[in-house]
Amino acid sequence: MSGAGGTSLQDALSDLLVVAARAGVPEGVARAEALSLAAALAESAPGAPADWASVTPGAGTQDFFDAAVRGRRWRGAPTAVLTDLVAQGSPEKISYAEALAELASAACSLGEPTMRVIGNASVAAAAQLQAAGARPLQVARSPQPQLNAQAQQNAQAQQNAQAQVNAQPQVKPAVEVAAEPAQPERTVEELLAELDELTGLAKVKREVHRQVAVLRVEKLRTEAGLKSPTITRHLVFVGNPGTGKTTVARLVSGIYKALGLLSKGRLVEVDRSELVAGYLGQTATKTAEVVASATGGVLFIDEAYSLTAGDLGADQYGREAVDTLVKEMEDRRDDLVVIVAGYPEPMEDFIAANPGLASRFRTTIAFDDYSDEELTDILTGLAEAADYELTPNALDQFKVILASTRRDRSFGNGRFARNVLEAAIGRHAWRLRDVTAPSTEQLRQILAEDLTDEPTEADKPSTETEPTAAVGEPAPQAAPDGEPEQGEQA
């Protein structure tokens, strides 16, 4: 499960748990999150489920894919634990981000190596390090020995990708970071400035600024002993996938804490599967536990409409979850904000399905699709965060891809840009597979050919050799993963 010079998933997990213990993170929470991230990154690698299960006692193939579904949201955004550590100003945040980056690197060794896994790991590692304020770092590891000829060529490509790690200055050692004092909490102004720096989202920014102004005045009036109308703080985010909903929810949680409206400011992100249990009666307990874990922060429920409607209409499990959610929102109204998100029309039906929801969710914020120019900016930002540089011709090629891509409800927006970059990073490593000592410029530059499936002369197989599926992967459409979106911004 690890190649020469690489770190195995077991070793990377052990190192991460050491940092988690220093940070006060429960071992079970850190372990589950780390294994979900590893599964999400290696999901497309043949043989990965068996390797993953070998470090997960009692787990099987289905457990691997279930974990991958949970971890997809962190392929382009910081994990939940890391988000909490950053929000708390923990001195362990950089150490934890580095451990996650190393774990992403180790995920490249699960199963047979593929270029797409390298791309996934590079973007995910950069997202963790960037969130913690550490220097972005490109990751990839040598795969297992005893590979066939095709895999050996892939291995050389992985080693060339790893050379970028060695060619760049590294972040400070974890022991130095651990000695640093906790950083001061961020102010409302700083968080709003970060919101304003996001690509696009003009309407969203205006509405969040308006909400902040209203809530700030309400708080000041209450402190002054004046009467103030009760203003619900819960929000509905509507829009297509990849339009930045999770990123904005994360900022809102920090803003509400800075305003003194929440005690912790953490973001807990869930979907139906994390609220609904397998049997009636268990769902209420499961939902209540999730809400309790989010108390002091924001509970973000993606595709919330799945709780009240499906192919066969509303089901009693979903209704039980919604009824429990409404009760918990009332009981914890002073220290909990709930944000529900999804497509516009289904979300209207969701809010109307329960009177308790309609009375608590009065503010809806619409997230528009990104323009071609905005998507190009997002792609460029993601590449820079992962220590890559897109050449002008590569950017032109991306615009060609956008022009030929159908824009319907399944289009991934910021997620589409992330998927394109992940695939390009894999092709970039493949292109350098025969370069023994690539220069730093070669290791950094994404060329136009890295964004296309059309083989170059060097890639074209001989008449005796069949082309392999691992070499060229189609330009991705919207991936079936959950939020993060723009940077996805997630």
C-alpha cells in the first residue's frame, strides 16, 4: 500500500491521529474523517477498496464506497475537523492540515495508480493547507511495486509529480507550529472581506451584508434594552451545484460567531444519509445527535428537499427527521443556525412541506451560475493554490471546453472547474512520465494539451499496443460529489 519513499495510508493515519490528540479532537472523529477523505480521493483506482479496507478493521467494499460518498465534499475544501481548528485559532491547525495533505498523498498508493487520483490528491491537499494558512504543496506518491508495464509508466509519472514537493520549500515542521499561541479570532470585517473576494456571487454578497447589518442592529437594540422584533437567522440557499453555497455557509458561521450570535461558529455539513436511520424511531435520535453536534454553530443540510420528497413522494423516515429538526431548532434557537440548500424548485416544496419550516426559514439567497470568465478565474485560483500555472493556451483551451459544454441543471459550475484541473494534473504527470529530471517550470506549467483527451504524437500507441483507459480520461462533467463547491469556493 505504499511505494518506495512513500507513506502508507496506515502510517499517514497514525501520524494524523497524533496531531488530532494534541488538538483535542476525538480519535474516532478524526479517523472516520481521514478514511472518508482517502476513499474519496482513491475512489476511481482499481483495487483501492481492498487496500483501504486493510487499514479499516471489519470494513468491506461497500464501506469504502460509502466513505467515499461522505468524503467527496472535502476534495476541494477543508475537512470539518480542520474547519473547526481554524475557527478556534488552534495552534495545531497547520500541523493537522499537513497531516491531511500527507494522508492525501498516501491515498495515491491505494490500488493501482491512476493519474486522476494524483489530480484529486493534489487539489485536496492544497485545499487543506490553504485553509490553515500553510503554504500550498503538491502531493503524489510512488505506487506499489510489482506493477505491470502500464502501471510502471504511471509510477514514473507519479514520481515526477512528487519531485515538485522536493523542489519547493516546505512549510514549518509540526513541532514548531505546535508551540505557537492560538491566533486571535477573525472579525466581522475580515470575514466579510473574504466573502467579497470570492469570484462572482454579487447578489449573494449583497444579501449577506444586509443580513449582517440587520442582525447587528438587532443585537445592539437588545443590549440597549430596546424592543426588537424576533428575526430568524436560519437561511435557505438555492442554486445549482458548485455555485459556492458551502463556502458562503462556512463564512456565515464565522460571521455569526464574530457578531456574538453563536458560541462556536463551527460548520457541520450533512445530507439525508446522515440524518435518516435504517428504522423508524431511530431517525429522531440520529437527527437530534447531529443537531446537538452543530450547536454553537451552523448546521448545513445539502439537498434538504430529499427529506420530504423522492421518486415516490415523501417518506416517513424523512418526515421524522424534519419533525425532529424543527423541534431541535426551537429548543436550541439561541445558539444554532440551520442553512438548508438545494435546487430552487425542490427547495420551495421542501419549505412548504412543514409549517414549522415555513415559519423558521424566511430568508432565501439565490446563487447564480458562474459565467465563463468567472469559471476561468476559479480554475486559475485552484491551480495557483495547488502550485500550478495555466499557460495562456491552456486557458484558451478551457474556454473552448466551456463553450462546448452543455449548461443544464447537472452542470457543476465551480466543481466543473475543479474536476477539469484534477484531470489536467493527471495528464500533466503522464506527459512528464519520461522526463527524468523535469525543471520547476515543467512541474508547474499546465499546457493546453493537458486539458484535452486528444493524444499527442508521444502518447499515440504503436500498432502493436492497445491504448489504455488510464491515459486519457474524458473532460469531466459535473462529478457526483457533494459540496464543497467554488474552490471549489467550493
